[in-house]
Amino acid sequence: MSTDTDDAADDDSGESSGGHCSTPDSDGEVAEEIAIVSFERKWDTAEEIRAEIGDRYESIDLVEYHGDVFAEHWGEYDCFVGLMASGIAMRKTAPLLDDKWDDPAIVVVDEELTWAIPITGGHHGANQVADDLATMGAVPAMTTASEAADKQGVEKQAKALDAHVVNGDSTVATNLAVLDDELGPVERLDGPKAVMVDDDVTVLKRNGDDGVVLGTGSVSGAKKEQFEAAWRSALEGTDYEIADVDFVATGTRKEEEDGLLDAAAELDLGVISFEKETLEEFEGPSPSRSKELIGWPGISEASAIAGGREHELLREKERYDEAVTVAIGR
């Protein structure tokens, strides 16, 4: 017994863009093609899971369990959701595991949807799927170090920035730096350039070629809801939606604004912060009070231009709710 779904439409979660967990340069959290492996007696629960989270993925297939089911479908899916005891999934998949950047992610969930347990590939789809199962009441039991410490590992940063990790072996060192609060912000490098890096430098490469950047400034203490409303309003009248946003860009003087960070996390967007010197290089056309008062160029336009692939300003800054300014770059 096996059933397929049609491709799901993109939604605001942004989960639809990027590569697959089965590719060597996987972009971290992204999983697009899912197989729910279930015993026939648990089929109703499998159907419930697909109905609840199916629109967040490119496809979700239901596959009936038999002894060789994982081996038979290995390499076809980004992530297996095993509706079964964890011991069964571990024994059947352990001989198939080869490399964390190539292997599909595996999550097990019980019939009562009490627990969603990533077994392998936490940063390559399993944590993502477990998080989505939490909307059905399952507790995501994540054991990857960065998630256990409530910090954003580099694979998750890559996904939030609509990028992928090029050199996977480097993430051991850089994720340790995340845990020790020593990694710092993601830096952008314009080319054409040749770059030589050590083994402890993770290289992220953007996916696609047509996303936009939301350059954002604000008054101190602006609320999450104000940022979200401002970003959505700024995109109205353009050809872009939240799902088309590569990331949010701002200045380092605003990088710890709780409302901005909370809104970006809610919409699954990454945040890049630019130093004053970089913003001065990409200063926008609109007058800025901050330049008059403290010597900083207007953050929203300058960061939108600096972050855009082409360093172009698509929409000049607008102020929303007297709290948040937004410009759009590409």
C-alpha cells in the first residue's frame, strides 16, 4: 500500500525552497519529499499527519511497512517518518547509513502523537519535520547540541538565509563556536573572487537567483507584530511574498532587537547584520535622521541594497506604525 500526493503549494513558511537532504551540499533544515512509513493498523494516523502538514512539503507519500521498506526506498526521500517504535527504525536503517550529508533524515513518532523523535539527520530535515509534528501535539525530542541549547546552528542559519552549506565537514567546528557564542554574524562576500578557507570556516551559498531582501530599521523596543505587519505591507504591490524573501537585513546597532528577531524566527527568516562601514558603502537615496543625529546611514535602504544579489533597491523605505522602516533590495 503506497499513496502519493500532488505537489503542495508554497506557503509563508518558506520551507519549499532549496535543495534536498539527499544532496552532498544540503542546505540544512530543508526536507521536501517525505515518506511516512506505517503499519497498516496505524494508517489512519498516517493519513492525519499528511492532512495536517502536507501543504508544507513538496510531497508526502504513505508507504506500508515491511522488513525491507527502508532499503527499498533509500535515496528516494529527504526524510522518513516512521510511525513505529524507535527500535524498529534504528535496526532497519542502521546498516544503510553512510554519510550524514547524503543519508535521508529519520524521525519516529508514536501512534498517539505524543513524541516526535529525530533519530538521524537532525540538521538535515528531521528537526524540521519534528517541529511540524508539534502542531499536532507531539513533543519534538531534539538532541542536536545547538537545538538542545536553544541556539541556531549553521545548518539552520543556512536554511533561514535560503542558502546551503558547501563544505559540510566544517560545521563541526562552527557549531561548537555557536554553542560557545563565538561564531559571530554571517558575513557576505561579493565576487567575482577566489576564496581559500580553513576547515573551521563554513561556506554558505545562496539558493536560486530571484529572491529579495527586507532591509529593516526600527525604533527601540518595536514589537514582533509591528515588524511582521511592516514586512508584509512592504511586499504588497510587488511580485514577491514572504516565501520569496532571502533574509532580513539590518545594521549591527539593531541586531539585538527582540521584536525583529522574534518576527524573523516566526516567519522562518534569517537575519544578517551589516557594520556601519558597509552600510555607508551602500547608502540609499532617501534622507535619514539617523545620519544627522548619530552618523549612521539609513539602515533600511542601505542594508537592503547591501544584502541584495544585485545591490539594487526595489522599493525605497517606508515607515509603518511609526515604529518600523522597511526597504526592499534585490
